[in-house]
Amino acid sequence: MEMNAPIAFTKQAEIQAAVEEVERNLAPDVVRIRFDIGEDWSGQWAIFFRVVLTDEAAKQRLREVASNVVWGLARQLDFSAMGVFPYHNFRSVSEQGALQEPAWA
Amino acid sequence: MGLAGDLLDDARDLGAKGDAENRDSCRRRAISTAYYAVFHLLVDDFVANWPFAGQRARLARMFNHQKMRDASFAPGDKGNPSLVETQLVDVVTAFRQLQADRHRADYDTGWRLVGTDVANAITLAETAFSKWRAVRGDSAARDHLMSMFGAKR
């Protein structure tokens, strides 16, 4: 397996810009998106998006909003060329409020 | 309905039980079961086309989770994917996300699961079911299933 650091590490400003555009386009459903780059469970390089949604979006329209996030990011970022596979996890404002995990703040 | 559909129902039931009883174990099993529902959906579809019924179970056991995950798919024209290609990308993406979530649910006891994690896993599985059923007869989908089985291009 190729374990050299992926190009994505050098593209974090581009990724951040894409993230901010998706946040703007999908507001207010999407409250914020955080990401980091690392290895997934099998040791392959990946980018992990953590997406905080409004309670209403998470409860009532998760399928639609999550799909919009996934496709919105994929339209702007060529993950394959960056050498990473994207993973997306979602939680609501209330859930994050209860857990208070810094990585999602 | 078959094993895949039964597993999807089980995932929903486990998710509901996890919510009702605030049981982390049920939430984890719901995510894991949602993954296996999609796994069996794809494997069962592949082996159903093998003409020798007595060999289908053996053929199914040849599927390897990592090979299935690593089978890549990209639309011919990334900027203008066809409807079938778009649906197939959704299936492939859902499969890979579910596989990663299953691994965390089964092994990462530090993962602080929330209801949205479970809802998203079930939603992804439902999406994979509906989209796979829409495209499963298309040559691109059949070709991708061959790749998931491990066939080289």
C-alpha cells in the first residue's frame, strides 16, 4: 500500500475554501463543517468531514441535506486526485451541545 | 424479501430500540447491520446470476470486504455524469461510508455515537437499496459488481 502523504495535505486552503462555500450554499441547514486528513480504518488516506446540522435538518431532512453536502463537496474537490477518500459524519446542534467535542466545535 | 432486506429491517428495529432505550449497543448493531444489508444486497445480486444454484453460497463467500471497498468507479465525464452514473456513485459512496462506520461501530469503543449517526447509516443503506435497484441492470452497474468481486479491468 502507498503510504506517502497525499496531495490533500498541501491543498488544505483549497479544501477550506470549498468547505466554506458549501456551508454558505447550504445554510441554514448546515451550521458548520470541520475536516481533517488521516488514515482510515484500513490504513488508507482519507479526509473526514464532520458536519453539524440544525436540529430540524438532522431530524426531518437528513437524507436530502446529507446528500447535498456530499455532492456539494464532491463537485468542488477532486478527492481522487488529492489521494484521499471522503467520509462524512453528521450530528445535530443539540447532539454536539450535549457532547461538546472540540473536533466538532 | 431476502436476507438483505431483512437485515435492513433489523437495522431499523435496532435503531429504534437504541433510541427508545438509549442503548449504545443497539445503535452500534444498527450501524453494523445497515452495512451488512448493503453488502448482501450486492453479493446476492451477483451470485443470483450464477447459473449453478448449488454453488452460489460458495461464490458469495469469495467476496472480500476490502476488495469491494477498493473497487473504484468514476463517471466517464466527471462534469456531466449520466443519471445511472450518478446513482452508481451514490451506491459506491454509501457502501464505503457504511463499511467505515461499521468498523467504528464494531471496534471503536471511544466513538460517542449519536442518533444522527444511526439515522444516517440507515438512510445510506436505504439509498443504496433504491439506487442499486434502479441501476442494477445497467452495464456500468454489472461491470462495477464484477470489480467489487475482484475482477481486474
